[in-house]
Amino acid sequence: MKKTEQLYEGKAKKVFATENPDYVIVSYKDDATAFNGLKKGTIAGKGVINNKMSNMLMQFLEKKGIHTHYVEEIDDRNTVVKKVRIVPLEVIIRNVAAGSFSKRYGVAEGTAFSAPTIEFSYKNDDLGDPLINDYHALALNLATAEEIENIKKTAFAVNEALKEFFRALNVDLIDFKLEFGRFKGEIVLADEISPDTCRFWEAGTWDTTQHTSLDKDRFRRDLGGVEDAYAEIFKRLTAGE
Ligand code: UDP
């Protein structure tokens, strides 16, 4: 499948039309941003890793019965996906307190929850992606009640599948962000699953005072070893192939 015109350029990806109106090509860049675009940089090789990792995980989730946008990997940085209409919600699942949760609620990073938690943000850069609840999403007509129920159920199912998957790689899945889209009347998992959108901590070595991040926090927090962290998680992911 070939790219025709560019439809969109985001912070980390470009999206191109194809000859098939049902499909687009996503092209992953090495560009990285954080704090709603305030911090900018490049993570060499990130585009390749995020493309391949996201594709592997989408295919893994499909096997678990989760419907995704994935169609076909073209090359290192380019993938054909279903042309969805994105539901303007960022869906965040957390297993352990970190990041904005810790800040907002005054809970030490590394505090494990007895059960996973979910939250929604309204995808709107001008407003800084504000935190909202189900009722706000309905009031704003972002999704129907049925869609929200489906999204919640699917997000928790993704969490169970991914937690187990990463546990086997000696990695704890702390939290992650998902996006969903509508394709031919169906809700499908879209966007990406990568170190840009997940917190991955080295298993067994963390508590509320320390942890080793194998994700974008190394970039956000200037921890160094950003490229190495992406390469390490990708190495573990592909070791069994
Ligand atoms: N996240 C993301 N995009 C966003 C905000 C968050 O992919 O715009 C991911 C982030 O990588 C982490 C999880 O969602 O895995 C929870 O992020 P949090 O709300 O703690 O925000 P942050 O501390 O990153 O600002």
C-alpha cells in the first residue's frame, strides 16, 4: 500500500492517506515532546521501536479478542492502520501510583493499588487535556454511554493482558494511556502502545523511594539513558522471536 497525501502531522507521528479510503499509513518519528509540547527533543531510534513495539502488542491483543486498528506493518517506521475517527478521550489505566496521580492526590510514587484504576482526559491541547469523568464525556457528546462502557471494559482487559505480558519480561506495567476510534460502527483500540505512552519499571527493584524507568519518564525527567531504555525494553520484547 502506498502513501498519497499527508493528512496530519502530530507530535510523534504523521498520518498519510492511501488509495484505500478505509486505511491510512502511520509514520513514526523520533521527535519527543512532554508537558503538552513545552519540552521538545529527539530520541534517536524511537520511531522504529514504537512502531514495531506497538504493532507487536496490537497483534498480541487481537489474539486476546481485543479489536484494534492494526492492519499491516510496511517497514521500520510505517504501518497501515484502519482509518478511525478518534474518540477524543485519553484513557489512563493505573496499577501503581506515579506521575500526575501522585502529584494530584499526594500519594508517593510506587504505591501499588489493590485494584487497577481508570481515568479519562478530554483530548484537547488548548485546554491541556483536562481530567473528566464519564458524565462529563456524555455531557460533552464525546462518546455514547455504550461506547464508554465498552471502552472501560476493553481498557481493563488490555491491562490484564499487558501486565502478564510484561511481567514475563521482568517489567512492571505501572500505568498507560490508550486511545480508541470508531471504524465501521465499532470501537477499536487505536493510536500506539509504547514507552511514550506507558510507564515500565524494572520489576522487583522498586518501592516508594526508587524505581528504574524504561520509558519516556527518562526524557520527561532528564534522567539520562533515554535511548538505552527504549532499546532495552525493545530487546526484551523481541528476545523470544
Ligand atoms: N500519558 C500519555 N500521554 C499523555 C499523558 C499521559 O501517553 O498526554 C501516559 C503516560 O506515559 C503514563 C500515563 O499515561 O504512562 C499516565 O500519565 P500521567 O497522567 O501520570 O501524566 P504525566 O505524569 O505523564 O504528565
